[in-house]
Amino acid sequence: MDLKIASASATDAERQAVDALLGPPPEAARGAERDERSHRVARGGASLRALRHLMLPVLHAVNDRVGWLSRGAINYVSQRLDVAPAEVYGVATFYALFSTAERPARQVHVCVDLACRAAGGHTEADLPPGAHASPCLGLCERAPALMVLEAGERPTRAVEAPVPRPRVAEVVAGGACGVEPAVAAAAPQTPDDSLVLLHRVGRVAPTLAGYLSSGGYEALRRAHEIGPAAVVDEVTASGLVGRGGAAFPTGRKWAAVASQPATPHHLVCNADESEPGTFKDRVLIEGDPFALLESMTIAAWATGCGHGWVYLRGEYPRAEATLRAAIDEARAAGWLGPRIGPAGQSFDVEIVRGGGAYICGEETAIFNSIEGHRGEPRNKPPFPVEVGLFGKPTVVNNVETLVNVPAIVSGGGAAYAGWGTEGSRGRKLFCLSGAVARPGVYEVAFGATLRHLIDLAGGMRAGATMRAVLLGGAAGGFGGPDDLARPLTRAAARAAGTTLGSGVVLVLDESVDLVDQMMRIADFFHDESCGQCVPCRVGTVRQREALARLVAARGAAPDARAADVALLRELAQVMRDASICGLGQTAPNAIDSAISRLGVLA
Amino acid sequence: MVGLATVFGAGGGTSSYADIEQTDVIVLWGSNARSAHPIFFHHVLQGVRNGAKLYVVDPRRTESAQWADLWLGLDVGTDIALAHTVAREIIHAGLVRRDFVERATSGFAEYAASVEEWTLERGSAVTGVPADAIRELAHAYARAPRAQMCWTLGITEHHNGVDNVLALINLALLCGHVGRPGSGLNPLRGQNNVQGGGDMGALPNKLPGFQDVEDDVARAKFDAVWGTPVPPRNGWNLTQMFEAMGRGDLRTLYVIGENPAQSEADGAHAEHLLGSLDFLVVQDIFLTKTAGLADVVLPGSASWCEGEGTVTNSERRVQRVRKALNPPGDARDDCAIIVELARRMGRDWSYPTMEHVWDELRSLSPMHAGMSYARLEALGGIQWPCFSEDTLEPPYLHGRLWADDPASRGRLAPFSVVRDEPPVEATDAQYPLRLTTGRRLDSYNTGVQSRGFDSPLRTGETVDVSPEDAASLGVADGETVRIVSRRGEVTAPVRVDEGLRPGLVFMTMHFPDEVDVNRLTIDATDPKSGTAEFKAAAVRIERLPVPAWT
């Protein structure tokens, strides 16, 4: 393939989009006007390359303006950031929301993932022409869903869900998206004063006034009083562990970063919520954005971070708008900025919009993505607490993990640890979707049973009988009706060969084709593998092929299928043992459980 | 080398690669190292990653300039003017490193007086570089705790190349940027072993270990060991050899591993002289154009894989080379050829192994004395000087200049008063374009060593012109044009290069068989080093008549 990027010229619109973000080209830099001075001096080098972290925002800017990334645009970006054209091309082709082929300004992404196809949504095979098949859009509580992106001088991003098939056709044909329901609809438990994480969602307007009038920023005030070390101690005492899936003790992570001599320290909030079936972070940000900002400010205080990034997935337009407004308001009122409160804390937050890549939720891939590289995970060690974003000590926490912090600081770590069980302290959000009466985000203390959770959601939808439940998303595992009495704790999940992961509880009834669900999971990992390491890049392809053969050979003699069954087992072992990151390591899990626990291939 | 040897007594880069990586400012002056010295440039990049600021001084905005914090695009041949302007600014801004200048140098007052006229305004007018950029370079270099000055053929391939080097050395002396970790002066070497050639005395005025031919004491040592008197006079350098050929004084030539028929300026003339010799012997691994003119060709061996011995790299590190293959066919080890020639001339040189050759050298060259084969092996190479088998010197040279004890400081480093001189050939109405020559990444010199394999980047010779000149000449990218100088003409396709300004064109000598660029270049040489002014010729570009059938 001969790309010839270096000779391509950007259009005026592309240039304007880039310059709007980066400012006009500096004196005599490449890409600047040629004049007498530019024939004699050029400024560049480190000052241009220092802007590398604006790669992803600048590609978004061009994509938002013209809808795709032409060679001319890529060349101009490469000149402005002093990055080789091939490298810009490498980043541009990494993200699903970008295209290096010309396409119409208006793009419709129709979710074909687990919850949406279980709800009768489209599959890759039967999409209307012109629509993209999208992985989970994080709107599972009102599946099926779609998203419309329209580039232009005033680019728009909108979602619609539920979107029955005839509506999909209308929207693809040019129809506008409907109005989104209020966020309260996604948190059916509220109003409930006993809720800790969700108590404001849908009840209190996501404004600074609303936040302050409902106890907002009291925890930060206390954090400033007791000092950073005491905050870390409280978090450690609370037993809080990461809610993104890996369950690493948050207090230990914070203490490690706080003690690093290298500076500056960075705080990254992982809001790249892309695990199929997960939408809790979206609901938290849409419903209570200041809680996230306060939590980040406390985390930064405790760990010595001056700057925070919220890496927000690109498919969450309303969450982004809500959070952006909240940041502006907080900054204007002095809750973010160089002198916060009497303690004079200096901290600010910026949003980095993802480009459609599941892997960027991995804690080191997120660093590479923010730094303007392909979002490929890094080898560990070194761990992020030592060498993270921009090579500096970094706290990276998921949204849900962070929003536990105000309650811990205000009420004390010990009180928080009173919720839950011995091995699973505190409170947890679950994303209920599928065949339940009231899908949405639910908050319980660890230890509640799966049956309790489904009861909270109003039980099974009228007329539906439970066939299976997917816990933890594509990286999790399937259970069945036998598992209803199981308490929702990490230990119990592990004992059952699954994981609570990001809190996905996708309830599937008898009408759902489980083979189709399993194949979709195989497709998902195949599509989302970043391709960096062989076990995952090749393993996810071979896994899908072997599954397809097994599905085709259903009913054949066991002997005829033995080779592929053995191959799947071997692939799973290799991926678990040798993949660089969790994506490859967990890619066989749900498939394995579908076969062994649900007997889908029998 | 002449410049460094004049000032410091030893002709070698003063720093190690590690000093390039651990420094605060790197100046690449007249060097497109990214293309021409890619290995060295890796070390520059490591330095940049470690936080060093990079300044590139080059008429072209080169691939190296792309990495620079600041590029200064001077006019071809105005290096001394720029260096003097930088010096005056350093002096007037009070940034002279007084303690160093006083303890380690001589001739400061005279030098300071000589650069006094070079105000920023004058320097800017002569060099074309805006005054603020010159000032910035001066302050950055002088204020840096550690700084590296690196140059290559952009400095030396001028009729006053040695003066150019001296002008840069003056800057290092002013600021004390020599003889310390992270600070130094570094001429980049183009051949993996060009330093080694000099170390071994392949210079007309030096014996091995940079001992002077005209030093009776040094020569007597060699006379004794070699059992024959070494001629007590300096020999000719390459340029003087060609002059002698022209006069008829030099009638026989033995060429080892060089291709002067194509690498010399004014190539047609060089070829004529070589062709009219009484006897020409060429020893090479390729049948070069020079070998094609020879009476006898001796097929040698590829020294990196077909012979034993040592090489010296740009940081003066002597490293062992081991034989992996036998030379093909009738080709022989180069050393064996020379020994056999000696035998036929009645001298029985007996060296059972290459290590014996090396040990003889160690006995004669104090700077190599401590480098036994065993030690070279154990340490993965040793930098010179290495005076004894139980010591190692610091990785940078001339630390003596900083010594508190005047005795151990040795000879003071003299400032050099040099004059700005424009290139020999000015541009004019007939030849309005300045042609400068250089290298590209994937080719090597005359192409003898690089044309044997394909590279996707190597697409043949081009004449690189600025977008403005392409437009005013009415030529398109890829269009074949004729390039004419007072000495000759060639045709080549145009490549539009945004790194060039109007009036400046660029070509290489990589494809002499197709486009013999040295038919254009001027045979004006530096009397001190013998290097020709490859970097500055005056040319014009002519459109070729459009064939009737198009």
C-alpha cells in the first residue's frame, strides 16, 4: 500500500479545524506560510512535539468538521505536531469512529451488541445499507440503541433508544433522533435516601447549586482538614477496591502514587466504559457530574496530582456535555483551578474524548491514547503508580470507584467497610438489562443475592422465563437460574467461575439465541483486539473460527468436533497465559462458560 | 581533523556518545546527521529525549532540522560570519567563560578584537539569518551548563574548511564547552573506520598515533622498529596528489578502497589525470570506475567480515573485527596483499597473525599502548588515548585543560583569528543558483557500496529545488532538466523540496554513473586540508526542449 501522505494538502476546512484547536502554526514551522523569514529560521522540535497529546483531540476536530480523515488532513496534523505521517495514520486508523476513506458527513452507528440484539435489535447481517454496526453503545437499559454523528461547522452527536427496527430505517434515511429520556429513568431505585452512590441521580439537577444544596463538596472540605495522608488512610480502611473489573485496592494505589518522588503526579479517571452491557458510569456522569469532580479533586489532593484527565468514551454525547458544563461551572466558582478552598489546592480537569476503542479502557492503553499514540496496552511492570501517563506516577481509577470516595471521607473508612462482606467491602452498582421489568443501574451493598437484584428491577419481564444471565460482560461469564441465590461478592463469583467485573447483569430469557450471543462475544473480541500481541491478535481470530465450525457441526458426532473443542481449550490457555493485557486474557471466559455451563453447543 | 589537531594537538572528536546523550544543548552545524550519520543521530535523539535542545545550522531545512528547536538557514559559505557574530554576542552579553579562557587558552584579546565588527546586524546581513535567531543560538550555547558542537562536511567541504572548523572551536573555547563531561567538539565521520585510518597514520603528515612525520624523535622510533628510514618529509594529500599528477610529478598511484575517479570535484578532470598515469594500481572489493582505469586491480577483502583487525568509530573507540568468511575467489586479505607486495620488493615482513601487527603498533603509538586484544575483547572496545594496560582515560578528551596545576594543563588551546570569505564561485546572472551537495539517507558516497541492493527510498538522483524556483522556472516535480555550471552540465529530474529557499538547489554524488554531479562542482580546495569546495558551486537550470511527440 503506497499512501503518499506527505504530498497531500489539507482543505481549508480541515486546516481551520486543526488550527481552531492548536492555534495558528508557529513561526516558520512546517505547514506554515512560506515567507522570507521561513526561509531562514524554523522553530519546532520539542515545542511542536510537546503537543503530541493533542493528537486525538485534533483528529476528533477534523472528523467533527468534515466527517473523515483525508490524507491532506493527516499530513497537516503530522506537520503541526511534528509526528511522522505514518504515525498519524497509525493513530487515525486505530479508532472505530474515524475513517480514512471519504464518507458522508452523517454517520449512523447501530448497536449490534449483546443487550440490543437480545432486545430484537439489528445484527451485523441485517443492518440497513449505510449504517455502521457498532459495539455496545452503553444504552442497554433501553435497548436497542443507535447513535448519529453528523460532521459540519456545528457537528452534532445524538443517540436514540429504544429504537425499533422501523425507526432505525427512518433515522438511517435522515430522520432526526428523538429526545433522550431524563436520566432518572436509568436509575429506577431513586428517590431512596439510603443510596450512597446514586442518591442524587435523577433527583438533584446536575448543577453546582443543586450539588452544594445536597451535601456536595463537604467531603472535599473534610479532606482538606484532615490532610492527604489521612485521606489515603480512610480509603485504605474502607476496603475500597477498583470497580472497573480488576479489583485492585484503591488505598494501596493511592499510597503508592503519593509516595513517589518523581513529579508531577497524574490522575486519570477511566470513563471509557465499553464493556458490553455496562452503563453505570454514563448514568453517574449524566446524573451527578459534580460528584465525580469532587471525588477527583479529593483523589488529587490525597496523591499530589495537579492535573486530572477524564477519558470519556466517544459514544457518550450527553455525558460529555453534562460533564463539560459541570467543569466550566466548577472552574468559574473556584472548585477547580489554582486555589481550591482555604487549603489552596491546585487541580484542574480536562476531558479526553475516546475514538471508539474498547481496549482504551485498559489502564495503560488509556495512557497511550491520551499521549497521542495508538491505544495499545503497555507491558507491566513498570506499573502506572510508578511510570504512568507521560512516564510519571499516575492514579488511574474508574468513575464508579472514585464516586465512592466522598462517602468514605465524610463518613469514615470504617463505616464504609461496614457495608458488604468480609472480602467485598462497600457498595456496588449493577447494570441490569435484558429481560427484567425495570432495567437500569441499581445500587446494593456487596453480598446481596442475584435474586434480590432482579427483584429490585421488578423481577422478570412479564411472560419471560430466565434462561441465562451474563455477569461481568463480554469479559465475564454466563450463569443460569441455579445461580440466583448466589451472593454478589467477588469470592462467590470466583467460586462460580465468573466475575462481577464491571457490574453487568444481562438477563436473557428463553427467546434469546444463546449461540448468537456467544458468537457475538467472539466477534467482539476479534474486532476489539488491538493487534499488538500475538496470543490475542491471532487467538481471537482462531477462537471465532473454531466456534463457527463447532456451531455448524452441531449434532455431529463428538469425534468430529473433538479437534475444535481441544483447540478452543488450548487457545484459551495461551491467551490467558501470554496476552499482554486483560482483553486477551479474558476473551475466552464468557465463551467457555457458555459452552460448559449453558451447554450451548450440545 | 586539521583544525582540531591545530588547537588541541589531536585530531579527533572530543566527546563520547554518552556525552551527546547527557548534555543540555546540541548544535549540529553543517550536518544533516539524520540522513548522513544516522547512527550518530540516534545518540543525538537520545540526548533530545533526555531534554537537550537541538540547534541546526544548515542552508537547507534538512531532515535533521525537523528535530531542531531552532533551525538557522544561513547562506552557503557564511559559516565564519555566523560563528563570529555568535562569538561577539557571547562576548558582549558577558557570557564568556572567563575562568576557562584565562587558564586554558591563549590569544583571546586578539580574537575578541577580530570579531568585534561582527554585530548582530552585520552578521544577519551577511549570513541571511535573522538577528534574533543568531542571538538565541549564542545565548543558548553560552548559557548551557553542557553543550555539544557537532559538524561535518557542511563545514569542511569549503575552500576555507579548516578556518570554518577553527571558527567553531573558538566558540567552544569561549564558553568552556570542551574537556568536560557533556561538553565537546565533534566532527562526525562518514566511514565506520575513517577515524581508524587517521589513527593508523594514513595521513600525509602523520605516523600512527598522530605522531608528526617531521618530528625526528618520533620518526627515529619507527625507523628502529621498521628497520628502514621513514622519509623525513610530509607527503601529499589527495588534492596535492592530483596537482602533482597535473604537473607530471606523480606518475604512479596505488589506490586502496577509494574511488577518486568519481568522488573528486571536477570529475572529468580527475578522470583524465588518472587515465594519463604511467601506472595505476587499485585494490578494492568492487570494480569501481577508478579500478576500470587501472593497470592492475588487486581484489581485496571486505574488512568487516573477511578479515581480522580493529576499527575505530567516531567516538575514538577501537573495536575488534573478526573474520567470519573467506574472501571469494582470488580475493585476498588486504593486509596479506601488502605483505606479499613487500616480499616481492625484497622485504620479508613476518606477521603470523593480525595481533602481531597490532602489538607492533601498540609498541609505537603511546595512545594505543594499553589496548591489548584481550583487553579490547573484555571491555568491548576502548577509547583512545589508552596509555597502559592497567588504566583507562576519561571518555572525553582534553580534560587536562581544566586542571588546576598549570603543568598538567599542557599546551594552552589557542584562539584562531580567521577571516570570513565568500565561496570562490559567486552566483551571477548566468549562473544564478547556488548548488550545494550532500548525502541522502539510503545511499553512500559514490554509491559503490550502496547500489548493490535495493532501497524503496532510493529512486535515483534528483536536483532538489525550492517550490518558488520550480514555479519561476516553470518546471514540475519529476521533470527532467539540465543543470549547467561553468565546468560542465548534467541532466536530472526535479524534486521540489520545501526545505530549500529560492536560489538554493541541492544534489548528491550518489549516482555518478547516471548523473555525475561532480562535473558541476568546483575544484577549489582548502590549502590546509586539501578538501574541495563541494558545498558551493554556481549553476543554472534549463528546461529541456519538449519532444515533438508529446
